[in-house]
Amino acid sequence: MIHKEGFPFLIYLLILILIGIFISIFIFSRVFNLFLIFFLIIFYAFFLFFFRNPKKNLSKKKIKNDNEVISPSDGKILEIKKIFESEFLQKNCICISIFMSPFDVHVNRFPVSGKIIYVRYHPGKYWLAWNKKSSLNNERTTTVIETINTKKKILFRQIAGFLARRIIIYAKKNYLAKKGEEFGFIKFGSRIDIYLPLNSIIFIKKGEKVIGGETIISMIP
């Protein structure tokens, strides 16, 4: 299944490829054209793969458990650290950074259920996503959810990377978010940071691979 954000890009790319093949037929040799067609098929197949959107079978137990935090994206745990969150929470938190390579699914999902109390877009630079300064200097969005029962505030950021030049966010203030539901998409390599209370129990470790909407990364008190 292809994500809706990929359709315009894939259609334009296909048109350009077909035009390129048509022109090359009248200019280059048959052998070169066969090689070109093979290369373009592989090239196009990569973007089909990138914009994939596999269905998630979220268990009702996982969704209803207010204390469990699920990974907001596919990727690798880049860092787990204690840090002061200065934009909204104004307190020390555990920050979990997830790096999404171009080969990961780039759909972003709500890590918890609750009411969205803050959403903000920040324009910025396009440093490499694993650069420590990227969380505060790159193009990014910040979203905060207040959980339903425990009233905990969970903040998470979409952060653009060197290749990512467009962040899409569907989250809106006062919207009732459902754990596992899509809240955005980032095109190409990028990162998500999620800020949790200091007394949270962390289930993952640095370097571990996580799956968006499925991997339980933490338990909040």
C-alpha cells in the first residue's frame, strides 16, 4: 500500500521517466536504452518502496493501556538521554531519539492517546538528522499530548534531516489523538524525538530497531 503523500511525487516522477525514455529512443543505441530502462525501473521501485504504508494491526490492549508508550516511527534508537525540555514542558525529561533512514517507513504515529494541547511548526536548517544540534536548529514540528487518565504531558518532535525537505503534520490542537493513528509523514532521512517523564521505565536501548505503532518503548507512571 502506497502512502497518500507519495502519489503526487510518484506520478510526476513516472511522467519524467517516460519522457526521458521516449527521448532516449531517438538518440541512443538499443543497448544503452535497455540499460537505461533497467536503471530507471530500479530507481522508481526504490521510491515505491520508500512511500510504502504497511497496515498495522494494533491490539486493543496496547491502545487502551494509558501507561504504555509505543514508538512513533520505524527506525533505530539513536540516543537515550536526560535533557531539559525548554520549549513547552520546562523540565528535565528522558529524550529518546529515533533515526529514520531512507529505507524505513516514514509514517509517523501517535505514541500515546490523549488530547493534543500544543502543536507548532519551526522552520530551520537541514543538518544531518543524527547531529545533536538538529533537534533545535533543523526544520521541525513539536506536538504535546496530555494522556487521558494519568494526565501526563508527552512531547514529541518531527525533525527534518539532510535529505528531508518537507515535514507533513496532521495533528491539530484540541484533537483527541488515538495511539497508533497517523499524525504525520517526513520525506526521506529524518528523525523523531520523544520526551518522557524522568521516572518512566524504558524498554529499549541505544542501537535497537523499533517499529512505529508496534514497539513498546516505555511505561510512564
